[in-house]
Amino acid sequence: MNGAVAQATAVLGVTYCMSDLNNYPEAEFIPKVMQIAVDEINNNTAILPNVSLAFVIRDSLDATPQGIANILQLIQSDGVSAIIGDTRSELTQYEAQVSGYYRKAQFGLQTAATTLSNRTLYPSLVSLIEPNKLYIQTCLAFVVAMGWRRIAIVYGRDTSGMGALADAEVIANQLDLAVILKQGFYGATQGDRSELVIPLQNLKESGANIILLCASPWYSADLYLSAYNIGLVGRDYVWMGLNEPYYDFLNVSWFQDDPVLASQGYITATQVSIDGPGFKNFSAKWAALVAGDPAVYPPMNEDSFGDALRSLYDVIYIIALAWTDLIHKSPSMSFHELLWINYTYIAQYVKDLTFDGASGILSFDSQGIMDRPFLIQAYQGANSSSTNLNTIALYENGTINLKCSGCRFLNNDGTSFIPLDYTNINCPPGWEPFLSNLGEWICTPCLSGTYNLNYNSSCLPCPTGATCSGSTLMVTENYWYNPRAQDITSAFLYCGSDNRCCSGTCPISENNTCSNNHFGVLCGSCPNGMYEWSGRCVYCNNTVQNTLMYTFTFLLTFIGVGIIYIIPPSKDNFFVDLLFIYQISFMFNFSDNNLIQSSLSILSFNTNISISSGCIFPFTSLLKMISSFFIPVAMFVCQILWYIIARIILSLEPRSHLAKKTIRTWLHYFPHLKGGLGNSNIGVMLTILLFCYTPVYNAAVNILSCRQVEGYPPVVWSYPSIQCWVGYHLVFSIIAGVLLVALGLVLPISIYKHVTRHYKGEATEKAVPKPAQIDPYQILYCCYTPGWYWWMPIDLVERSVVSGVPVLIQSRGEYVTTYCVVILLWMFLLIRVFTMPYRSPVDNSVKIVGYTALILLGSFRLQVTYFFQTFQVQISTPLGQELACLVLPMIILFPMKFYEKVIPKLIKIRSRIRSKGSRSSSATI
């Protein structure tokens, strides 16, 4: 039968304890979950094409003989293609030998014995939970991280417990732990509690304070609660194990105290579960069943009941997907022949598999074994009806993280007291144990700059951004505390010196590390109706003031464009380059000086203007972020207005003698306007483009520069109140991406092609630039020497690199960003010195002098940043030095330009006057 053409039936066999609903309450709903998954797969044409699924369930009675009999019946009588189950590792390891012999794949639901992950012994068996070895590895890694070195291993003498003991011995030896007691109890079956007297007496006499319990839930409950009754559970002991000492389904009526309170502080390792869409979809399906018949279907909680049913659902889908993949690889072979030949294929399929299922995001390693991070958690409960897990540490990639956010050691008495394995000394938080010269352990206070939040633990260096004093951590000025950070050492983030974040020192809290009404991630948000200016959230409800500011800004823009429009287009780039120098200087952090910061903001067309108080514009963070996009648009609108005004004035020439005389006088001084308003418009547009190039490019890069703050969605670096890649940010990100390609790639290439195509033949030493009314594009080439007539594209690339690269690496910190700016300026300074592309020596001097001043200024800022980041010492550069660096280019270059442009004209005018005077004298004589 061809599996790709004819219809085949694949039967899934389930062996599970279906009759003991007290211990396995999920068994009642296994048929329903099987039916849901099978129906979904059969109705999905993309999964198992031409194959229909069916299932059969048999009761193993939680007994090995019946489990083996079930496997034989499922294979020989029911004709199953794969097997799911059983309840315990002890059953599954025997069943898997039988199923493997008959070349049938088997999937374990709750089988954690390490031996079952041996692919040589069990080549066709896959388990959906991590093997015991990983749980033990996690627990013992936690022991080492806590500084304990002596442990006792107590284990059940059944197959599972003996296997766990073997794993624990190997791992303890690898971690250099001293196992001072290995104590077994019970046998292959659960015995009478009277049998625990001698094992518990041996445990007591060993003097062990740190106990690892390797046993099944039933064994663990008897041993642990019996130990509690004789005082071996309490403040000075740490118990941890593979299974919890108390489950709802366990009968512990013999225990006279509250088993939940007795279990408080008991440590276990649990997998980190990431809830994906599959988890939510299954929850919705089950919720619909509960709503339809609440008397039959109970709510699905995050417990063993829910975990088992979710795992069953995922197993069916993984089997179906593996078989589907196998069918696609061999479409010409019959389905059952495929399974017979490739009975280990499911075990191969899950290698390096990541599956979004009902249990969450499931990850398998390269050996096909479940591999997820672990949480080290302790039971915490007020009474038998209220219990939860308190996270102590995180285990991931072989490393224990004890400083994860919210992590706190929990003792059996409900405190954070940490017992020791070597002494009865009790050092409180803020102190650490110290071995004196006399060989005695004493408590010593944490030194300045260190901290300790737990009992009997070592003092640690204070994290950057925090001030430490013993057991107290305070947030340093201008830092923000992230309450969702897993590691407290990375929970303090610098958010600038603009008064948004902590002022002075602030206690660690989710809401009180912001100032001036700020809140949210990095204190980047203001309350509704308030706007951020000068690091403060202020109201902008003064309509008159807002109108005046809008009017003033428009008039300023209008006048500026008018000056560009009326004055003849320059045959040099003096002012364009000088403006670029000050736009680049804005990249240095001058938030500690409002005057400099505001001046540079205006020159950079940036709305982050700092004033002493009050509102400038009712601009949200989004409007501030994109404001640089609208400034060139506003300038082009003003240019159109000037063009209309110029056309109206020129139209008056034939109508009035006075207008005619005035216009001719004006055109005498501004000949570029004569008959060439269109060409003049192009020149003005290009000038505006050069003025706005750096601010627009920088704004585009800033929009695309997002940072990931742990526990929060990504936010824009410069505007942390804006979430990345959603809503308006997604729209403007697309626009920013287009602008970056246009400005950084398309525009330079287009200009290069245009210039080389039209002006290459004119690039000689005797070439004279075309007059503006003939060639509107002269600004692209006329200021350069003939040998470098194509330099404008290089200039644009230079601008994009200097303004864009530092923004892209700002995640490395202010020091690295400033250092990058200095290095880039030094590199382009050398290029300028050796090329000298401009015709005018003064124009060549603009970037040479400007870059030199900025490198000096950057050195001052590097010094400030270095001392602050390294030593937490706030130093300041004298204002005079920074101002000198900023005004130096103007002081040097303006006189030079005046001498170059004005003095020759004055000499020429003077010569004309003298020549006229000479002719007048000759005529008189």
C-alpha cells in the first residue's frame, strides 16, 4: 500500500494507570485529550497525509507485570504503531525494552530516570521531561554556589532511587562535594514507616545539615515528614530533592501537623516554562470544555494534573509531525513499512527540536533530551490551602545565578536565614563568616563598597549604579533600578544626567527611583497631560505661550530660508561645513550645561532643548523623535513662499517706474535672481538638503536604535517611553529605513553619477564654475578643486558615518560612544589634511580646525565619563575649556573668511574709486 496515495491507519497505544484516580487524577481525562488531538490531526491535511490516527488505552494498574502485559497486547492484538506511557520510570524501563524489541517507538510522559535517556539501551524511547540527572545536577550546583561542601544523600532503595543515587555520587565527586552519608530506606516497594527509625537515626548522627532526598513522591513524603517529627527539619537544615515532600494526592493523614507548613523551605528544581501560543490555545480549548460542562471538567491548574494532560497532547503532535516528516522523505514507501524500518525516527526527529506546544516552548538538545533552564525554588505556605513556590536561584547553561531579581533564600521558619554545613555560627545580612587565626568562625561586617543580602553568605562587590552599606543597596544618582531584572548586578541602568532618574540616592523600589513626576522604563514617561522638558514633566496648557512659540519658530525658519534664498549661492561650503561641526558636537553629552546643550540642539534642529523651567512645545516623545523629519519640510514650504513673493515682486516691474528701478538695483547686487528663479530654487533646495542632512540621518538612526531592557518590551534608546516595532514606531521605522538607504546610499551614488557625467570634461585647472542662473547644481561641484570635483558623495558618506555609527553602538555605553566619535573625527581629519579637496584654503580649514577642536572636546568628555563609570566619581570639566573648544572654530575661521571674501572686494572697490578720481583730475586739467 502506498502511504502517499492510499489511506492508512496508525494506532497510538496508551498504557497508564487508569484506575487509581487518587494518585493519578489526570487519568480520567486522558481519553478526552487523546480524542481532541487525534481529531485535530485527522482534520489537518498538512499532517500525516493519507494517514488517519486512532488510539487505544489500557490500564497498567501502576504495576510492572500488568504494564509489560499491556505492551504485548497493544503490539500483538491492537496493532499499535507507537506507544505512550507509563506513569513511572520503573514501569517504563521494562516496557521500553519490550517495545524496542518489537520495533515500536515509545514516548514517556513522566519518566525521569537517567537510564532511560541511554540511546544504546533504549533507542526508540523519548521522554518529555528532563532526566533525573539534570535535576540532581541543578540541586548540587546550587549547593556549591551557596558555599556548602558537606552533604548527605538519602535515597529510596527502588530502581528510581538507586539510579538517582548513582547520578548524585558522580556529580558530587565532579563538584568536589563531601558526601558524609549515603542512607537508603524502604525497598523495591513502599514499606512501613517504622522502617525509617534507623535511617533517620543515622542521618541525625552524621551531623549533616544539607540533605539531598532522591526518592519517589510516596517515599519522599514518608521520610521527610518523619524527619520533621523528630526535629531533623527546621532552621538549621536544608532539604532538597527530586520530588516534593507533599502532594495533594498523597495520603498523609498520619501526620499530625500541617504538611504544607512542614514542607516550607524544602528546595526543588523546576523547569522554566515559557508559555507560547500553543500553551494559550490549549488553555482556551480546555476552558471551553469547563464552561460547557463544569460538573465534568475541572479547571486546569499548573499542577501535575494539568502537566500530564498537556504533555499527552504535545506527545501526540510530536509523533504525528515526526511521521509526517518521514513520509515526505520517502513518499513511495508504504506507511507501516516506513515505521518498521525507521522505528527510531522519532528519537532522531526531536534532536535540537524546539516545539511550541500545550506545555509551553519545549526544547530538546542534540541528543534528543529535554533541555530547559531550571528554577531553584522553595515551598512557601501559610496553611494547607495556601502554598506557592519561592524562587531562590536560576540555573542556566551550567551556571547558578543567586542574584536574580526577586530571588531570596527561604528557610523552614519563613526567614531568609541560611544554615551552614560546618558550624552553628549565624551571620545576618550585611555580615559574612570569617575563619579567624584561632581557627574559629566569626561574623565580620561587609566592607565599604560591598553588600550581602542573605544569612551566612559572602559579601559581594557593589553593582555599578548602586551604593552599598552592609545589607542595604541604594540607587545612585541618575540611575534607574529595574525591578524585573533577573540578576541584581545588572538591575541598575544609567539613564542620563537630565534629572529624570534618581536624584541623590534612592532606596530600591519599583516606583521611587524616578524624579520630577517621571515613571516607567528608565523613567522615560510623563503622566497624561504632561510633557518632558529639561528633565521635568511639565504642563503645556498655556495656549498663548504655545502660539507665540510656534509663531516665533516659523518666523525664524522663514527668515533663515529667506537669507539662503536671497543671498547668492556660495561657491564654497564654508557655512555648511561649519554648521556640521556644531551638529556633530551635539553628540557629546552636555546635559550638565543647559546653555551649551540648548544652543547645540537648535543648530542640530533637535527639540531636546533644555531651559530652566516650563514648556516650549506640547510635544510628546514621539513628536520629539520625528521632529527632525519635519524641519526640512518646513524649510521647503518657506522656500515656496519666498518663491511666490519673488514672482509677485518681479511681476510689478513693468507697472511702476519706482518698482522697476528698485528691482533693477536689487538684481544688480543679486544677479543670480535675474531670469533664473527656477534655477535658484534648485540651488536653495540643495543648500537646505545639506543643512538638514546630518539631523535627518541622525534622527533616522535613532528611531531604529532600540534597546532591550530585561523584563520589558524593547524601547527606543533616546526615548524609552516609546516601545519599538509596534504602532507609530513601526510606521516611522519603515520611513527611517527608507531615508537611511536614500541618504546614505542612493543620494551619494546619484550625485556621483550626475557630477561625473556632466562636469568631468570641465574639471581642468582653467575651468570656471558656471553661473547660478545657467547651472543650478553648481553647489555639488564648484567648491572643489578640479581633481576632486566628485568629492560631494564622499562628504555625504563622511557625514553619515560620523553621525550614524556612534548611535548604533550606544549600547556599549557613553564612554565607548564618545571614544568612537573621537576616532572617526581623527580618521577623517587625516583624510582632510592629505586631500584638501576645496578650492578655498579657508574652506579646507573648516573641518581641520573644527575636527581638532571636537577631538579636544571629546577628550575632556572621555575623562569625565571614565572617572564616573570606573570609580563612580563625578568630576566636571571647567566650563571655560568646553566653551573654548566650541567657539575656537568661529574665532579662527570667521576672520579668515572675512579676509578672503571681503578684503579683496574692498581693495577692488578702492581701486575703482581711485581710477575714477584719476580720470576726473585728467579731465579737469
